[in-house]
Amino acid sequence: MTITKDTIIGDILDIAPQTAPVFMSIGMHCLGCPASRGETVEEACMVHGVEVDALLKQVNALIEASK
């Protein structure tokens, strides 16, 4: 699965829990709360002032390396 800006954070964490530290590193410290799990990658990046393409590259590389 390739993660896009429209992918829901909760879906990513369900299929690739090893990505949690990446999201925590951008300031998403309450990954278990329903609000953060329901956000898209793009929404989370907007809220936390992170470049979405850079985060996508990091998350997708981590998922690929874990295969």
C-alpha cells in the first residue's frame, strides 16, 4: 500500500504500526485519540506545520523497508 496525502492516519497505524514514531516526531503525541486517528496525512501536516510530501516520503520508505 502506498500512503498518500488522503490516507487516514488510523489506517496507516493499523497496517504499519512501526510508523508511529514518525508521526510522533512531527508533534502528533496523542495517536490513540479519535481526532488524530481520523485525520488525513495532509490534515495532520497542515496542523503541525509539516511539508506533506516530505512526510509521505519518510512514511512510505519506512513501510517499504519493513517488508
